[in-house]
Amino acid sequence: MTTTVTMSALEVADPERSARFYTEALGLKRVQDVTGSDFEAVLVGSPGGRGAMLELARHHGREGGVEHGSGFWKLCLSTGDVAGLYGSATAAGARPVSPPRPLPGLESMSFALVEDPDGYLVELVGPASG
Amino acid sequence: MTTTVTMSALEVADPERSARFYTEALGLKRVQDVTGSDFEAVLVGSPGGRGAMLELARHHGREGGVEHGSGFWKLCLSTGDVAGLYGSATAAGARPVSPPRPLPGLESMSFALVEDPDGYLVELVGPASG
């Protein structure tokens, strides 16, 4: 068995709000709710089980929003419909960063950028026709 | 085609150092080198192509190390050999955070925690026998 990147865990202000965003606006599926001694989290992932999961967590006593620092750059999601997801994400309140356009050096693909409800940068990548 | 979490991109002080750590100590495979107008990055992922990729990036002008903030919590890797990877990671200079022990509520699995060369928390999860 080889090593596999199975999940990234992000601190969010409100796991329920984030779970709604990633499922209703971005097409992921709610996989599991997790309650730890010092945190609550919702896991979301691909409806088909491919790729990795995303853990949307809030540690107790961490109210007041996320302090981003310079560490996490972006989360990348693949989709067959970049324009559609970009539209639903921004309609759900995501800050638009860059509308769909061809991926530099790979014109058959397009990408778009939004910020999720906590200000995490999310890149949507898929076929240019989508 | 459904939405899939395909990659998380992290800012690192030295993409080559990070790529060596994730390939030589943690068993991932170097997938691709990427040079953008304002960054350099190395993509690593599972040798079998499962799960997600990790983009280890350094933006120009961002010397001086990563400022972690409160956003990114942890990266989770699955492996068949938690104890072996914990050993090779700490031998490669990763800061040990928690040695292998049973996963609370799921005793057939074990987990361990280390910090990668930039201080990102990495959780190793796998069968308790591994």
C-alpha cells in the first residue's frame, strides 16, 4: 500500500456554513460529521469517492474568523463545468477572484478562482468546453 | 462529471527541500514541476495516482519562511505503515508531534503526527498492524 494524500483540514468560522457552500454551490458531498474533544468538523468529498476529502473544522475557543497567514495558497477542484460552478459559487456569496479563462499553456482546459466563505482561495479546473 | 478535490497548494520556503521530504521520507511521488510568472512549485502525489496531489510552492519575494496563521490545520496521508513512515519522517528532520497510537473510536487504525520542514502538521493514518 502506497502513501496517499487523503484529506486537507482547514479551520473555518462555521463548519455548517462551509459544508453548505461546498455541497450546494460546489457539488461536493457531505461524507461525515466529526466531533473531537476540542473541535467540530464536517468532512466533504467527491460524490464518486475520488480525489481527497476536505475537513471543515472549528476548534473551540477559535471564534473570530480565520487568520490566513502566508501558508495555505489554494484548494483545487476539478469539474466538468467550470462556468457553472463559478456561477453557483458566486451566487452563494463566494467572492469572485477570476472568471473562467483558458489555462495558460493548456488551452483545452479552463480555470476560475473564487474565495470561499472564509476567504480560502478555490481554483476550479475543467475542460474548456465545460 | 462530478466535482473532485484534486490538490491542495501550500507555500513552502524551499520546494526542493519539501519535495525531497514528501518523496524520500513519506513515500509520495514527484509528479510535475511548475513554473509560473510569480512562483515555482513541485507537485507530489500518490505513486498509484489515487487521492489528491500536493503543490509545494514558493512565490517570488516570499523569502523568510511561512507565517502559519490559524487557517490550515493539517494534511492527512494514508499509508500501510504508520510506524515506518513516522520513523522515516522524523529521521529526515520532521518534528515529532505524536507517535503512533490507536485512532480514538476506531482501534483497528493507528495514527501519528509530525510537522513537515515548514511546520505544517501532517497526520499519518493506517491499519494498526502497520
